[in-house]
Amino acid sequence: MHELHGVQAVVAGAAVGLLMAWSLRAFPMALGDAAGFSLFLLLVLLAVYCQLVGWAKVAVNTSAFLFL
């Protein structure tokens, strides 16, 4: 059972990383270059802060940053 929890964290982290990487392309196309990149950087800073503080350990983990 404990091993399954680790797999879920890896899959969730990979999904978050892919969504963050996708947002680098989607936000500037939807909002314009300046606003899109600013929102993306804000999202990345929020993810780094969550990683440092230890919030959302299942979603924001090493797998998320590998995909980013």
C-alpha cells in the first residue's frame, strides 16, 4: 500500500509539471506576451514556494520540476 502512494505522487507530480510546461505556451497565446509570461513566472514562483515550505507534497515534488 505504501508503494502505491509513491506511484500516485509521481503521477500527480508529472501531471503538475506537464501543466506548468503547457502553461508556458498557452498563457502568452491567450493573454499576450507580457501578461502570459508574467502569469507563468508567478505560477513557477508559487510552485517553488510550495516546494520549499512543503505544501502540496503530492502534487509539487521533484517529478513536477523534472517535467518543467
